[in-house]
Amino acid sequence: VDRSGMDFTPPCDPPQGGWSFEHGPGTSNEALEAAMAYVSAQPGRAGAWVYNLDPTPSEFQPAEVVIVAAFSGEVARHEAAIGELWSGPLCVFERSVSEPELRAIQDEL
């Protein structure tokens, strides 16, 4: 739970042994940006955020994070595609409505 009272904990069950993070090319800032750019470009996206595994990260090493992404369908395909870009912890889950669909509903109101 952050200062606003929002809970950004990944909704996926952690893998056996918990979320683990290994520093390397697949968990670089560039890999994180590429994975998040992939999510943003998908019409079925239903939200995404980065969950920090360390509540007190050091400025001297990259953050240890879980990418959390929701889609309105094809979750396995999206998880595989993100996994090609990001080798760190990943939580991909399904939501019934995509962000573009929600925005269209908002525009109608």
C-alpha cells in the first residue's frame, strides 16, 4: 500500500519461493522500457504498472521490480511477448474491459 492508500501489490500469486530478481541485460532499464512500450501499444491493454520489490531501493543499483500488466484477452500471448523483452518478474492477468474501451465509455458520458 502506497502513501495514497492504493495497493499496487501484483494480483498474481508469487512463484514458489517468492518473487526473485536477477540483475542482467534482460532486467535493465532498457528492457523495462521496451516491455512497457509493448504493453502501451496493445489495443487490448487494460492497465500496467511497475511494483518495486524493495521498499527502500538504492540509487546505486537498478530497482528490483515486477512488471504487472493486464489485458482484456490473449493473456498467454502477451505474457510470452513481454517475456521476450523482460526476463525479470512478471505478472500478467486478464481484465474484462480494455483501457481503450474504458476511454470510449468515458467519452460517451
